[in-house]
Amino acid sequence: HNRLWHLWVAFRKITGMVQLLWAFHSTLQLPDAARALQGQTLSFETHGSVRDLGAQIEQLAASHGFGLRVAALINPTRSAAAPPHEEVSQHFDEGDQVMILGDISSSPFAVRPPPAPRTPDAPVPVTIFTGFLGAGKTTVLNHLLAGQRDKKFAVIENEFGAVPIDNELLVNSSMGLAEQVVVMENGCMCCTVRGDLLGAFDAIRQQMQTGSPLDAVLVETTGMADPVPIVRTLRQTPDIAKYFQLDGTITLVDCKTILDRLGECAEDEQDQERHSQISFADKILLNKLDLVNDQEVAEVWSRIRSYNSSSPIVPSVKGILPASELTDIGAYDLDKIEEEERPQHGGHGHSHGHGHDECHEDHGSGHGHDGHDCGDECHEAHGEHGGHGGHGGHGGHGHESSRHNSQIGSFSIVRKGMEVEPLAFARWIRVIATLPKEKGRLYRSKGVLAASGRRRKLIFHAVADVTETSDGPEWGANEERICKMVFIGKALARQEIEERFLQVLQPLKLDLRPPLGVPVPASAFGLAQAGILQRALLCLWTKDVLRFSQSSAHFYDRCFSPEAHSAFQSAAADLPSEACKGLQTSEDLWLHGLLPLRSIGTYAIAWKKAQLQLAMPSSVVHLFGEPLSFDTWQDVEAAGVMWLELSELDGSGCVNYVTEFKWRPETMQSFFAVPGSSTSSGLVKFTVEDPSGDMELDDDLKFRVNLVPEQNEEEGAMKNLHRMSLALVGGKSSSKIYQIFFHTVDPTYQVHINVPDHRQPIFPTNEVFHQWHPLMAGLRRRPRLRFLIRLKPMDSGPLDAMCGCCG
């Protein structure tokens, strides 16, 4: 028998095939389809790589109806995980078990289609590489640059320390193959994020404009860098976002040292946040797999999953990876988020069968939750304890994970037949983005929601305080509308977040009558269907459109339905590019070209409740003050969120004004054309009326905004800085002393200034702006700053701050 066995093995080697036995790691809880494969044989080419074997196993799993993502393939007889880039024959013999460690689901994982070719004028994708010191980031980049010749990369190499050590290595390393290498010295990236990083991207942009196109930019951070400030810079700096687009964050994990490093993090609260590199990662590289045994690999994988339950985990040795694993991540592709959050048939392996409308459920570390369906209302938490007996599709290492860090976890909210009011949801986003420390730390959040008055899905994505919303695809004709949110973070105040989110939900608003079943003239219906009716109604003030909508149920639907809002938007988009798309005067609103009519109701109620007054500068055309003008729905949304936020405060004794500080276009052109120049806005004047009605006690206040060059010895991006100051004219002649808060009203930035005593002629603020700041970009595009100004007499008590940074 032994002789026959050896002959069979020899024959298999000659044919280049090997038979291996399916096995799953004991920490995995298996769906029935996976359990049926235990012990079955798998034929594979001996000269293929271990990574290819993993891909074949994933494909076979999908063909058997369950999902599998391989993190490591282990040979139990050797007590080691096989290096992915080496041949199968080096690590597995005929008849060996191939033990699978990875994420498993009771339904196949969605396969992302290959990315479409990037157009020449599209932003260049940016990949951030982070990880603890010594994890192998530079090695991975070197291999990527040396292993392919098809793409052109630029590399931003961050060096922590006074002497750029890695700069010496670049000359003789594969980094020399990069199109451009920018070395940032003396300071980790999170500290110099507003300076060196912006200058590095600008240097790359300048080279691109000389005719050197790029396929991607790779940013290597120091081991101590927090990735969030880098993400914030790329997402919130318009002049950078125009040319570069964040593709994703990759975190490298050293299998040999990661457990000790994370143990060190538990000793100090500040160090605890170092694990955020794993929590924020869009992909995790399990590097140096060959330096640990099989039990240690499983422990590292389990520990990672306790911090990050969903991002792909990719194994590697010596940084050897295919280029496809390091580029085209698409983590910030909102279409991809919509696809991931789309309900999948078959669920994720749960067999609880609740059968009622509300579900409160805790899960293990949470792999593959896409298809969870537990009725109309679901409040689902992950990462707090281990898997449930008898449930397929979850990792069974939850109890082990909870010992590492029980404060890290995730939960989700799913509501069917509900929708969000867009302005109220935007206000909720502001609350989440400014979550105080005692309420926990939000790492990631994403959602797909039905929005009132909109045909398209509302896609939400957040990384810490960096939030983004976008319109996704339209809801299908027979697709059930839902609101689904997922939250991942540390010590999150779950109850408060849930309660606040549920406040912005409302039942779906349906048409009063079916579109084709109403007894109205065919011509009227045809006008509405073609959008001609909405184009005509765009010429009216919004209040007149509301009056028109009351004339019949049919016309109500033609004004309030999602299709009507799309028609209004289309009509507004066809206006001349220089024309505003929305207006607000002291008496009227013209906003239905930008907001759904129901959202305009929210806007108007918040304005009235906040007791706001327009104090706009006058002009030849507008003798009593110009109206507020809006170019985009984002402009209106930013204003509406501010009014909602203000309406939640106790405004007793406080007077609230909305105004704009303006510059002439030629003045602003000169300011940006001459480095080191200063500029001052036009004077804004308004009267604070005394509550007694005695006009003799009224105070006339005048303000001006100044941008003054800031002395700075640094070179590069931080050399050209401007500090904002406020000129307060006539303060000494006022009958009262006022406390004043200034708040910008803009969708791309927020500036908050607290002036405790308005009698100071020049008030220098703490606000300093570099040349790429969104405020500067906004002034180039539109020479004005819109402010909410809140005043309160000193003798009337303290003026409540709108947020923590205003106090």
C-alpha cells in the first residue's frame, strides 16, 4: 500500500497536480454549505501560488452558495501559514489539509466589477499607507514600484526626525522608479498635514501640468501618524480635491509584533488611539506571515477583527503583493457603498427567525452583515460578545475579542418604510461629526437612506468627523425603501445616537393619487410629466407654488413628489451659469429649484424659530439690503443646518443676524495676485434695537473683516498665511456692551469667533488660513463671506455657545 501511495504521489507531481483536504479553522462558525465541504478533496496545480489557491477556494465557495474571503491558508502538520507568493508544492503535500482562516458568510460576497478606465482630466487616486514602525510599509512600496512597469506613481515619503534617513535609501531603492518622490522631513504627517502635505501635493500637481500624467499617488506615513487628518485634508481642501481623490487607506500589520504593540496601547489612554490605524483602514495587510506559527496567525486575525470587522485582510510576506491589491480600492466610491449596503438574499448566516417587527441583537466581530433582515425595525450591534451557537456565518472569536477591547464595536439601524427629511438628516450629521469625547469616538459610519422628496438614494459616508453625502442610483420601481445606517467606533453612546437618528425619520410620503389614475385633463398631466409645469412654476416664489399645489390632489403630487423635485432641479440647472438658483429675502423664499418643498418647510420653520434677521449690505438695485443668494443645494443645506442648530438653543436676550462681508472682484484678484498682501471687506452696518422700543437706546454697529499676512519663517505651503481679524467700528459709543459670536455659513468650512467685548477696535482672531484653505478657495470663486452674528448685552447673562469650539 505504501508503494502504491508513493507511486500515486509521484504521478500527481509529474502531472503537476496535488489533492488537498478542505478544512476550516476552529474559530469559524460555518454555514451548512461550508460544513458539507469539510474533509472533501481539492485538486490544484502544484506550481501555482498559495494566493492562487486561495482565489480558487473562494470561487469554489461561491459556487457552493456561501461567501469566503481567505486571510491565511494553514498546513496543520507544519503549524504554519503558507506564504501567499510561494508555490503550493513548497508547503502542501498530497493529502495534506489546507486549513482556511478568513471571513465567511452564508451567501456569496458581492464581486466588485473592475474599475472603469480613468479619463485624463479625472482626479488622481491617492492611497495612504499607514502602520506601526517596522511593519514594512517601505518594503511594500519598493516591491510595488519594482514589480510593475505599466503604471506611473508619485510617492510622498514622510520622515519623522530631523535627519531624513529614508531619503538616503531612496537613491538605491525601488523608490527611484517612482515618477516623483517628495520627502517630508521633521514631523509626522498628522502634525504637518496643513503644511508639508499640501505643498507635496502641489509639487506633484505642478509636475503633472508639465505633461507628466500619473496613475496614482502613494503616501507613506510614519508609524505614529493618525490617518484622519490626512483624510480630512484630501476630502476638505477644494484646490487639492480638484486634482486628487482619496482611494483608500491601507494599514500594514506586523504579525510578529502587533499583539505586543496593541498591548502597549492599553497602558495609556493617548496610546490607545494608535489602534485607530486598524479601525480606520479600508484594507489591512497581514505582513510577515512567515515569522509566526498558525496559532499566532489566528490570534492576530482575531485581534484585528475586534478593531475592524469588515475591511478585507490580505496576507503577505516580505511585502510581496500584486499591484491590484494596493490600488483601485474604491473605499470612497459612494456607488460602491450603496452596492455593499444593498440587501442580499440569504442573509449572513443567521437562523434566528424572529418573525416580529423589532430586533435587538448582539453579534461577534461581525463579518458579512449585508443581508441581515429582521423585520421592519432592526437595531443590531456587533463586536460586543462572541458568536451564537448554531448561527452560521459569523466568526466565533468574539469572546476572545472582547477581552482585548470591549469598548470597540459596531451597531446598525435598519428601518423599512421610512425616510429621512434631508435638512434634519444634515443637522444630525453635524451632531455626529462633533460628537464630544465623553460620547465616544466614531471611526466609521455609512448608510443608504430614502430621503423625502428625492427619487435617488441618499448615500452617507463618514471617517471620524469627515462626512460626505451624495445622491446614489434611483430606487427601483418595486424596490422597498429603507433607511440603513452602520456605526463603528469606540465607547459610542449608542442610545443617544439612535434616539437622535430616529428623530429625523418619518413615514414614507406617498402620492395622494396614482400618477395615471386621476380624472384630470390629459394636457395637464402631460405638462407635468414633461416637466413643463415645473419649469413654469420655477418663475414663482415658493409660497405661490405652495398655494398652487392646494388646488387639487393631482397638482399637489406634481409639486411634492420626488419626480417634481427632479423636474424643478432640472429647470434651475438650465438657468444661466452666473444666475443664482435660490433666493431668500426678508419676506419671501425662492428655493424650490434646490430643495424639495417639504425641506423648504423645515428651513422656514427653523428660520422663524431661531428669530433670525437679515442684515445684508445694500446696493443700487437693493436699497434695503440684498437677498441671500444660493448657487447649489449644498449652500442652502448649510444655511438650513445652521438655522436648525440655532433653533435648538435658548435664544432669550440674544439677537441673531445673517449678513455677508463682500469684496469687489478686482480687489480680491489683486489680493491673490500679490503674495504677502492684505485685504479688508466692505463695511457691514446694522442696528440693534432696544427691547424697550426707545430709539434713543438703539445701537448702530459696524463690522469689517480683515485678512492680514502672518509672519512665518517656514517655507513651502505654510509660508503664505493670513490671519483673520475683525474691525469693530463705533463700539465705544454704544449704549451697551455686547458679547458677539461670529459663525460662517458655508458647506465647505466652519469658522467660529468669540468676541467677549465688542468695544475692542481690532479683534485679532485665532483663525489663520493657508493658501489652499476652503475659505481662500471660496473667496477666489465668490468674493464674500457669509456669517451668522449673534449678539447679547453683557448685563443679560452669558451667550450660549452653539458648539464646543465657540465657548
